[in-house]
Amino acid sequence: MSVSAPVDSAGKPLTKNENLLKWVSEMAQLTKPERIVWCDGSEEEKNRLTEEAVAQKIIEPLNQEKLPGCYLHRSNPNDVARVEQLTFICTPTKEEAGPTNNWKDPKEAYEQLGKLFDGSMKGRTMYVVPYIMGPAGSKMSKVGVEITDSIYVVLNMRIMARMGKVALDMLGATSNDFNRGLHCTLDVNPERRFICHFPQDNTIWSVGSGYGGNVLLGKKCLALRVGSYLGKREGWLAEHMLILGVESPEGEMTYVAAAFPSACGKTNFAMMIPPKRFKGWKIWTVGDDIAWMRVGDDGKLYAVNPEFGYFGVAPGTSYDSNPNAMKTISRDTIFTNVARTPDGDVWWEGKDGATPQELIDWKGNAWTPASTEKAAHPNARFTAPATNNPCLSKFYDDPAGVPISAIIFGGRRATTVPLVMQAFNWLNGVFYGATMGSETTAAATGKVGVVRRDPFAMLPFCGYNMGEYFQHWLAMQSTITNPPKVFMVNWFRKDKNGKFLWPGFGENMRVLKWVVDRARLRVGGQETLFGWVPKAGDLDLSGLDIPHDQVDEATAIDLGEWKTELESYDEFFKSLGDQMPRALKLHRDLLLARIDAVT
Ligand code: GDP
Ligand code: PGA
Ligand code: MN
Ligand code: MN
């Protein structure tokens, strides 16, 4: 099948790029669709595809008076999260992918998946989705093209990335520099599900899934896995980080990037509303999941959010916990695997108000409060445009990015890790990032609640050898001459009865305020063996109605627990082999030796 240059509704060519046309014809020859649709990103196209998706029962309209432009999608129950065990980095050698990634030989992967793709779109439509990750025209941005057989993917990509004509224009007539993504839902059979990345070819092949993280190829696959590889090669950082701006009552703006693992609070933190005590303070969202960061001429780190929308966790989202998210998802949003009320509203565990007496659950079955199963899947998601967000930063689309003054690492830890701590220096900060631990969540299939090492919240997303990635972070010190200060936080520490010690959500502003003041060198700190912590009285707790000894418990550093913690890194560091930087191993030994020196 040879592909002719696509035209817009007025008959003008959308692109004449021969590299793109050639690749699209090759993929069409492989998958053998009945027809090819090039997506231009227009409103007209959105309306047409939405109607088609409704007619095909891929999505169903929700109550259009309550939730204008909102739709519900129910995925196959075997396809509700990222599948780390079926995700592969296909580099020429296994060593390049490293011990934390699944590896396939590129030639074998192309062959194996090629067989699955062969004729996979017979009798159906192939959509060609050009998109940009990052602001149009920014030197930090990258163009990708995703070929897919799924209207759900097209409609989601339209929200999550700058999609259509704008991307073809940025690619231009001659460039060959674009990510080649091929996706086919196939029969949604986990036995025939593979998400393969070919960093050297700037190519991604995904088959057998319809779940966001596996199929919206711009997000985890390009912006993180391939992105991190490109970052290493080109001297920048692709990170699993939110980006927010903190505005003080005086109008001073400070930008912070924070890496928390999936379902550990990024979207909430990025949209936080400060408590009453912080009158005049305001949080602005630049991004809620991914940051691309480069060193500017002034030696500072500048970040852009490559995405254009939010693919957020629905359960737990409420007017109480995250009002800005609730407003963001009140229109033009695709809900996946949430429950539906009889009048066409959406519901999930942790939403405001009383639990409805009857619902259709995420699997499409009748549900009542007596049901033993959850009404919404724990990893139910919303896909919503960034421009719906009432606290969207006006710099979210700035091609230059925003200057980052602080980087925060945080996991979900019931013990050990204190509420907040500042690293002594870059090395100490990289050590925090590299040794981050977190309990597993519903964002990936597998057991939930098990502590694992999740370095930089990138364990599932680093597209190359983890030890080399640590080394890349260490090496960045030579170019970031004006580095952000680095912090570690933990919103999830529990008391002996298993209750969270820290109220979290908006109250995290109290911690953020200290972070900002430290980054701006205007508040002291208490030195500990592992870093700086707030001096007594420095964390603003006024108006917070929890007992002070509960805060003490949340902020405490227990040397015994830390000894066990640091000792447990040994096995992890060894598992990373020869690439594990010596500086980080020595840093661990030094911290252990310092504990021994004082105990
Ligand atoms: P993301 O996947 O990293 O963007 O995380 P989300 O912001 O979507 O939050 C994931 C889950 O963690 C949701 O159920 C939230 O309600 C919960 N969560 C977020 N922030 C906090 C917090 O500060 N404290 C507690 N206890 N839970 C939180
Ligand atoms: P999350 O994004 O980090 O908001 O959960 C999706 C994911 O990481 O799978
Ligand atoms: Mn994520
Ligand atoms: Mn999120």
C-alpha cells in the first residue's frame, strides 16, 4: 500500500515529508488497514471521532448537563494498568538496557512483534497521529507520530499532547527526526501484549493493550523511556516529575520539580491549594507527571512539561483533597474505569458526598454499597486538558521553560523517611534520588504495598542502564553551575496503628514553604547525619489541628531504622553491577560509618 500525501478539508497538503510518508506506507503494508486517517487535531475531527467512538461503544456519553464533553470508557478488566513485566528496552546489547529493565534483542523484537502486527488492522482504520511533546517551537520539544488502530488512543492523545497540524508543521518538509510509534490493540490478550522501545531507532512498538501508560506513546514511552536515553546522549534530563510554581503574597515566584512514583501524589501536589494560614500564597501547575530539564546559559536548570493534559488517578480525588483537579475534570474529560451513577455522573472511592445507593461499576455490572468489590478500579483515570486547570501556570507553554530552584524526591514509606529533609549538596541529593524507596501501587499490575527501590521514581521508566543514569545525574553537576537545592519528603509515614501521621494534601504547603525558604537561603536548618531538617519552630504549624507529638513522630529520624535502611541498599547497589557509581557506594558507607561513630 503506498500512501499519498494527506490533505486538509480545504484540499491543501498536511505534509509532504517523504520520511514520514515512507514510514507510514511501510507500517500500512505491515498492518494492512482498510483505510488511513491522518489526524489534523481540529475540533471537527474531534467531534467526528467522538461520534464514531460512541457508535462503536468504545466510549459512552456521560450526563452532558453535569459533565459537558465528558465520556466514560471501560477497558478490558485484564488491561487496567502499566505492565512492567511486558515492557522491554530493545538495545543492541543487554548491558545498555541494564539490570532493571527487561531486554529483547532489537532484531528479534521487530520479528516477534512484526508477526503480531502483520495484518492486524485488516478491515479497519489506521489513524496517523502526529504530536509534539513540549511547547511548539521549543528547542526542548520533540515530534512523535503514533500510528494506532484505536479511536480511544486518538482521543486521549489529542488531550495529552499538542496534536495534529501543529506537529506536522514543526516536523517540516524534510526532517527525519521524529519518534516512530506503532500501536495496535489487537485482542487485548496479556499473552500477546508487548511494549517495546528501540531507543537507538527512536521507535516504539506497542501491541495488545489499550491502557494509557502502555499506549499513549508520547507519555511514558517517548517522554520518559526514549526521552531519558536521548537526555543522556544530548546532556539533559527526562524525569518523572511534576513542575509547580509557588507564588508568595509579595508576588515572588519559585519553581519546584518533584519526583514521586506513580500514584504517590504528584498530581495532587502540582495543583495544591494552600491552607487558610497561607493567605496570599498560590500554587501554579506547570506539569503533573513529566519534566524535561536543560541547563540554561545562566547555569540554572530549566524545565518544560512535555505534556498538554493530565492522565490522573481518579480514586481519592475530591473537592476536599484536590478541588483544582475536580474543576479540571468537570468538562471535556475522558474517564476510564470509574463507576457511573444512574443519572450519568461519575463516581469513585473517595469522591465527595455520600456513597450512591446504586451504580454501574467499572466492569459494567450493577453495584450497591453492599458489594464487596470496588465500584471504580483503584487505577481508574481521567484524561483532561491542562487548559481546564484553574491554577495552570501562564508559563506552561513557554518554549524556554521555567527555572527550577528546588528538586524534591518522595516515596510512599510507612516508616523511616522523615516528613522533610534537605540534602547537603548535589551528591547527597543524587544519593537520595538513587536510593528512593516506595510501596508499590495500583498504577502497575502486581502486588500493591510492597516497598521496592524506585530510584528517582524512574524504575519503570529509565530507558537505559540504571547505573549509567545515576552517573548522568552526578555528571550534570559540571554543567549546572547554579544548581537547584535537593530535598526528600514523605507524606505517607504511619503511626503504630497504621494511620497517616501527616495530614498531607494542602497541608503539604507547610513543607513546601520551608523548601522554598531554604532554596532561597533565608531560613536556617538543623544539621543531622543525613541532611538538614527544619529547626524547632521553623515548620509553620499554626492553624494545624493535629497534636505536636504527631508532627514530631512524622519528622523524627531514627538512627536504628536508618542503619537498617542504608544496609538494605547494599543488595540493590550490587544488583546494578559495574555501572553503579563509586561515589554513591562510598556515600552509603560514609553515612553508615557516621551512624557507627555516634552510636
Ligand atoms: P500521582 O499518580 O503521583 O500523580 O499521584 P496522585 O496525586 O494522583 O495521588 C495518588 C493517590 O495518593 C491518591 O489516592 C491521592 O488521594 C493520594 N495522595 C496524594 N497526596 C497525598 C498526601 O499528601 N497524603 C496522603 N495520605 N495521600 C495522598
Ligand atoms: P502517575 O502517571 O504517575 O500520575 O500515576 C501514570 C503512571 O505513572 O503510570
Ligand atoms: Mn507517572
Ligand atoms: Mn498523576
